[in-house]
Amino acid sequence: MNPIKNAWYVAALAKNVSTTPIKQKLLDCPIVLYRTESGEAVALDDRCPHRFAPLHKGKVVGDSIECPYHGLQFSPDGVCSRNPHGDCKIPAAAKVRRYPLREQDGLIWLWCGEVDVVGSPLSLGEFFDADHRTLISGYYKLNAHIEIVLDNLMDLSHAPFLHPTTLADASNTESLIFEMKQEGDAVIAYHWIPNARVSPQFRPFWPSDVADNRANITWTPPANLQLDVGVTEVGGRPGDGVDLHFAHLLSPAGANETHYFWIAARNYEIGNEEVSRIMEGQVEQAFETEDEPMIEAVAGYMSTPDLLALKPVLLPGDAAAIRVRRMLQLLREKE
């Protein structure tokens, strides 16, 4: 089950890319990311074509990156721009692959496909406008196939059991209302728990113990998800309460390795750095002590990342994740 290649994937948080080169891996390809002295982000094959030294161990010189082994320099288009040896002539083959790059919404997106660039990266939209909300972001790496990670994110029914103290309340499971629908290429899973105990993450910011709770997640291919969670007064409109919007952006590092980038935007306690630190701690706990161990344990017990080939028992909450897997299979067949 190879990941989709002809797509835009997040390679890094923009704030982490500087004039100090860093290494990344996407679709089993080693990539070096850096910024030129003018601030432009660049993505090139990390292997120098001379002796295959890692370019990320070199340094940025002007707009170029210099190989640490023999000093060859490569410009942002991947072509060797300086050979400091002998007659200084540059061999025609002295070039590396340049990856199309877009810097958008605080993210570095790369096109790793084998065909010309198609379309643009996903736009996160108004909910991630830093002028109206407070944003936090982070990154994790998982030792699991990207579709197993997608299974976890598209099935929010696990939250009361895996995250009972961080993200959801286990006492609310029997009143959950679930609906799934597809709009074009997007799959949306709606979860409502009306007139129920407030989710743990919102209790410090909500005046009562009871509210209408929601958690709605939207997938767009190949591995981009936007999650809207929040609480409102019983019978109220969603926009009138407190809410938290997450972008979960997955990228395949290798066959069984997944990059997991996330951004969270809240409409409450705007600008409060202490609340941001608390939220970062909640995300860290939910991921590092709950999601990550479970996802990797599941991956270890699956003899193949092809869930349907294992003929699993299916529950109503699995509908969205199964739809996503079937759509990804169609995309694979087209490739």
C-alpha cells in the first residue's frame, strides 16, 4: 500500500526552516530544507551527486548550499553553481532534484510527485487567521503507516476511552450522535453530544458543567484533516460558544513512518500565553502517552496496513475512516 505520490505534503513548520539546513524525509526521499539569505525557503535532494554526502550537514552561502565534503555549491534550482577544484568547470551532471515548494499558512509544502505540479496546497482558511485567534503548533513522528494514523483521526469515537482526562468524557458515549457524509473529494464525520457534561479541555473556560458538545472532522486528500471541536449553551448555535480548530497534516516519511504536523486555533483566552502552554501540554499528553502508543501498538499487530484485508469488525463510527481508505485506493489506482 504505497502512499499517494502526486500530492502536496507538509515538510516542515515554516518557523523551523532557517539558514541552518535541516534534513527531512518524504516518500523515502532524503531532502534538505533551508532558507537563502534573502529568506526564500528551498527544498533539494539531500544527496550531493559527487560522493553522495548529506547536504544538510553543509552550510548556506548566499542563496546556495555548500556540500560539507568537497565544497560544491548548489543554487536554489538544484544546479551546481560553484566547483572549487581544478579548472573550476562545472560538470553538466552536477545537479540535484529541486522540489516545488509553497510557503503558506505557516507551513512548508512540497510536491514530491512524478508528474508536473497539479493544483495548490490546502488553504487552512479563516479559522487559522492569527489576527482573530491564538495559534499554537507542533510536530510528532509516528512509526506507523499513514493510513493507520488516518484511521485514528477519522474515528473520534475512541476519544472518551483513550483520552478520558484530556479530550473527552467517558460518561457521554451513549448519547453520541454520529453522521458521515461526502462532499466532492472531502469526507466529513460529525459527532454531537447534546446536553451533556462538558469535555475536559473546555471545563476551565465554560461557566457550567453541561453544554452541547461537538467534534467534527473533515478529510481532504491525501492526508489533510481539519477538526472543529467546541461547546455551546444547550440549544445554542455553534458559533456562539468556545471552539478550537485543529489542522492535522500528515506526510509519509516512509512506508511505515508518518510525519504529523498540527496547528490549533482557539477563539477564547486570545493572547494568553499561559493558556497556550497548558494547551500544548494537553496535546503532548494526548499524543505521547495516549495516541502514539496505541497507534504504534495497533500497527505492530496488523500484518498489513491494509485494514480491510484483515476483515475487521466494523462499528458505526468506522464509516468515515473506511470511506477515506476506499477513496485513497481509487487515487492509488489512478496513479
